[in-house]
Amino acid sequence: MNIKTVILAAGKGTRMVSEKAKVLHKIAGKPMLQRVIESAEALNSKVLVVYGHDGEQVKQSHSMFNISWVEQTEQLGTGHAVKQVSPFIEDDDIALILYGDVPLIKTDTLKKMVDSVSDQSMSLLTVQLGNPTGYGRIVRANNKVTKIVEQKDASEAELLIDEVNTGIMAVKGVRLTQWLDRLGNKNAQGEYYLTDIIEMAVNEGVLIETIQPDNEYEVQGVNSKVQLNELEREYQRLKALQLMSLGVTLADKARIDIRGDITLTGSDVYIDVNNVFEGNVSLGKNVHIGPNCVIQNAVISDDVVIKANSVLENCSVGKNSIIGPFARLRPGTELANDVRIGNFVEIKKTVVGEGSKVNHLSYIGDAVIGTGVNIGAGTITCNYDGVNKHKTEINDGAFIGSGTQLVAPITVGAEATLGAGTTLSKDAPSDALTVTRAKQITLKGWVKPVKT
Ligand code: UD1
Ligand code: MG
């Protein structure tokens, strides 16, 4: 027995008012369809996606998955959409129907659905809504489901039913394919309704097991930018609650965005307002993050302080270091313990040794910096000659005077001192002062210009 998950993603999504296919719009940084695929793959199921609009774009964005793509050239209804995959469904399979625009469905819920399918039963995910308008209603007799009636086809009495169809269902392959063959489109919308298979099931004595999701957001669909945002905020709210339950202090639980995963390796993390986390971020004990930082794929060790408005990307920060305010750590930055990176400093692909400082207005790229190095304000590594990148090496205990340019490839010896304003184009020896400086002159008899 195999599980085949069919994800419907052929809808145009007109109400998104976008050039992009609806299912490519993102929740917490990840396309909606990708979220559904991942939930399905966690069940060890084979995934089939029914696509229509922008097929190439949608396929390309999900090329990392091993899934089958099936085109629905005309959107004639949900039943017609599922019918497109009939040739891929074997009798003994369990077919699970999901939607590319219902992105937050949980694997646990899907597992319950699949587990209650047998030769004599199928499962349907339903939910009770305060306002059921627009949804298909679950009609019951003696408490047993007898059919689903769509809003546009419902009688007045049926419209009062508040239990609705989420659209998500699981059914034995052999049954599904037979029922799909018998669907018609004589209804208010002239569509082939997938929901009509429920009545067929009941007529054949197949029991409809109804399952409810733990949370309503799991079955919420996205048709507009407003709904996309509502789901995004709900997702972020839950992420924030989860962080706090793990001991993180948030200045404002409504002003943090996590587009990826935060791993905590210690307690007492503090996060100020307006921080964005992307990819995998690991935070150590007692880390303090000031307001307005963007942190992407980073490992931040214990007792680190990241001050306001800093941007960190693909980097690691050693214990007890202080970053920012207004610092930028670019990919390949590896800071040892007790490092200081101050305001308006950009570091790229550089290893900085323990206790070293780059405190003001500098660019350090493609460099290896030893321990206890002090880099003065306005220091620039000239690492790029217009064609290639070159390496700068600054050894332990060196002192780089302010306004220095290091023309790479170049090495500064241990305990060397460079005078302020030096343009270093040859290696600087250890334990010595090196300085390049034009002679200072003062012109006597110079007259200040006057305004004409
Ligand atoms: C459907 C259900 C309804 C349920 C509701 C939940 C049917 C007939 N009705 O109604 O009972 O309460 O979902 O949201 O199934 N799609 C295709 N190809 C098509 C038609 C639809 O891929 O030809 C996809 C859409 O992209 C969408 C999903 O199927 O993701 C649902 O289609 P939609 O037209 O929105 O169904 P509803 O009328 O909302
Ligand atoms: Mg519709």
C-alpha cells in the first residue's frame, strides 16, 4: 500500500492580482506549494501536483523535489482536476487530496486522515466555522455524512449548516478512480465537483470518517493578499509563542519575523523589536539582539550582543563578541571569541581572531586577522583588482592606524604598527612601524578666496 498525495494547484488566483502563480506566493519565506509538498513528503507519500497556470515557473521553483507534474489545461472543477492523475493512481493506493493554496496543513493531521482509510471507509477533513459562507456544507443524517452540497447549490436549510468541507480527503485508489469516471457537471457552476464522490461513497456503503484539524489555520486557504497576510501573521504569532515557551524574552511578540528556524543552545536570549530571522539561525545562552536586525543562516555563540540595525548573513560569531550598531557581516565571516565589530563596518569572507577589534567605518574582505589585532577607523582592504580577489593577512597583535588601505595580496607581521593614512602595497614587517605618508607642508602667504 502506497500513499499518493495529489496537490491541486491549477487555479489561476486572479484575486492575488499578481503575474506570479498563486502557489508561488510565500508564507514565512517559503512558497505555499513547497510547504504542502513538504508536509506530504513527511508522510513518505509520492507527490503528484496538478498544475495549470505558469507551469514552468511553478515546476522550476520546486525542481529539488521528486514529484510528478500533471497538467490540467482547462480548469473544469476540482473533480476534473483530480481526474487528471487517475492514470497514476493504483487500486491499492491511498489517495490523499491536498491544495497548493492551503499551505499550513500539518503532517500529523494528514496521518490521521490516511490512517482512517480502509476498503470500507474514506476520510474527510471538516471544520466548524462561525461563518460558513462560500464553503461546501457537510450534510448529515443520523449523524452520518450523506453528501456535501456547495454554497451555490444549497437549500436554505443546508446553508445553515456550519460544518464545512475543507476539501482535504483521503480515499482508496480503486474507489476514487471509479467515482471520478462517473462525475457529472450538472450543477450551479457547471463544474465537475470532487465533492460529489461523497454521495457515491455513501450509496456504496463506504463510511465517511470525518476528522477535524487541531487548529483552523491548518485548513485556511489563500485567495487574496489579505488572506495571505492573515495566515503569515498567524504563523508568525505561533512562532513567537513557541520561542517564548522555550524561554526567549521578546520585547514584542508581534514584532518578530522568523522565515526559517531558530535553534536555541542556551537560555536567556533577549530579542528586541523588529528583528527578521531567515534560514537556520542558532542562538547561544544570554544572546542579546537589539532592534531592527536581519540575521540569516548564522551561528551566534553565548553572551554575544548584537546592537541595533545590524545585518548578518552566513556567518558565525564567537562568544562574548559585540556587533554593531550598524554592522554588516557578509557570507564567510567567522569571528572568534571577544571580537568587536563596530558601526559602519562591513566584513566579508574573513576570519577574525580572538579579542580583535574593527570598531569604525571599515571594509575588511578576504582577510585573515590574528588575535588581539586593532584595526583603526576607516581601514579598507583593497581586495579586488577589478578581475581577481586577493588575500590580506594581518598577524597577531598588529595595530592598523586609521585611514589605512591594505592593497592585497599583502601581509602585516605580528605586532606591526601601521601609521595612520598608510597605503600599504608591500608587506609590513613584524614589530616595526611602517608608514607611507606625503610630507606635510604649510604654504605661507596663502590668501583665503573672497566671494565675488
Ligand atoms: C472547494 C470545495 C468546497 C470546499 C472548498 C474549501 C468542491 C466542488 N468544492 O470549493 O466544498 O468547501 O473547496 O476551500 O470541490 N482547482 C484546480 N482545478 C480546477 C478547480 C480547482 O486545480 O479545475 C484547485 C484550485 O486551484 C484550488 C482548489 O482546487 O486550490 C479549490 O478550488 P476552488 O474553485 O477554490 O473550490 P471552491 O469553490 O472554493
Ligand atoms: Mg470554485
